[in-house]
Amino acid sequence: MRRPLVAGNWKMHGTRASVAELIKGLRQLVLPAGVEVAVMPPCLFINQVVQGLDGKSIAVGAQNCAVEAAQGALTGEVAASQLADVGCSLVLVGHSERRQVLGEGDEVVSRKFAAARSCGLVPVLCVGETLAEREAGKTLEVVGRQLGSVVEALGVGAFSQAVVAYEPVWAIGTGLTAGPAQAQEVHAAIRAQLAAESAEIARGVRILYGGSVKAASAADLFGMPDIDGGLVGGASLNADEFGAICRAAGS
Ligand code: PGA
């Protein structure tokens, strides 16, 4: 059985004061047993969040890591080894905002994925199509290419300690959510692509859905057979809403 995972991606939001408030709200949540919960604050608040959530079963992750695993001369970047050192256990790679705004390509994404794994962090590989790609009927082709490039570079074995997040770009921060059946189709294709290399790894890998997940839409999405939880942006900045989404993954 795959253990559901709900991860909150705070993106570039927060101040010390608002993060302190959010930590307070998260500490008060009653979280379902059997669901893994994580939050991913901006890098500079990771310490504050790790300390603030001490003793609460919420993991802390990062939103990005450098292509090099070890610390060194790479101005402005943060190494996966440094993230592990401050208490992170997972890290997003290939989020569409980084692919689109910063031009991160598949090769860079694979290097970050490898760097994360080499430091014991679980990479959460984000894949997803734009609206134009969906309308052109290219969804499975685009997602297949993004996933395939990591499989090709690192081998399917790299997914034994990894998570995939399907996030249609048109659903991110827009209030539009893929319908459960629409998302399930892509999730099943992702699992089938991995199964073609290793049935065992495909069975074990968790595939999250992301894109305007709210408490109201979460239960139907998480009820689909290949949707193993969510990657939550906007709604994760509200502790109560986030808690409700986590509970939906437990039911
Ligand atoms: P959203 O973001 O929930 O605000 O749409 C999801 C994400 O980008 O991870």
C-alpha cells in the first residue's frame, strides 16, 4: 500500500511573523494517522519551521536545490547536502514555475533529482502540461517526456525513493482544477511508463496531484486509484484549509 503524502508548497510567500503564525496553526492541527504531511517553506525560513514544528509529525522540505549535491562555489544556490543538514527530508525538482520563469530544462532537472537522492532527500519531480499543450492533445507526450528524461538519465531505480507530482500548468494558482478522471488518466499513464521499466517501482511510487487543490476538491481527487496525495500551493498557506486537505487524504 502506498502511504498518501500531502505537501504544502509555500512558494515565495511569508515573513518571519507570518511564518510564526502558520507554524502555530500547523501545530494545532489534528492530522490523520497514515498520511505523511510535509511543508516546503522558502529556504530562508526552513530553520524557523524545522524548530517550530519540532515534535509535530510534519516533515520539512525545500522547493529547489542546486545541481551540485556538495557545498561549494555556486553563488546564490543551496546544495541538497545543506538542506539535509538543516533537517529537510524532501525537495521539489522541476516545478513548472522554475521550468517556465527560470528556463530550467530536463537535463538540469535530472541533475537536481540526482543531487537530492545522493544526500538522502526524497525528490518530488514535478511534471505537467501547459494549456496550449493540453488543447493540442499533447498532455501525455509532454508529461512522458519530462518523466522519461529523468528515467533515461538516472534509471528507473532512482524512483525507488522518489515522488512524482502531476501539476497541469493551467491549474496552478488559477482556481481551475483538473477533474478527478482527467487527473487519473495522466497519473495512470505516469505509472504505466514506470511499470514498463519496473513493475515493482511503479507500484510503490507515490504520484501526487497539484493545481488549485482545495479542501472541497481534495477528497474526490484523492479517491482516484493512482492519486496518492497532493502538492498544495495557495491552500497550504492557511493551516486549517491545509489540515482539511490532509484529512481528506486519510479518509
Ligand atoms: P496551487 O499551486 O495549489 O496554488 O495551484 C500548486 C503548486 O504549484 O505546487
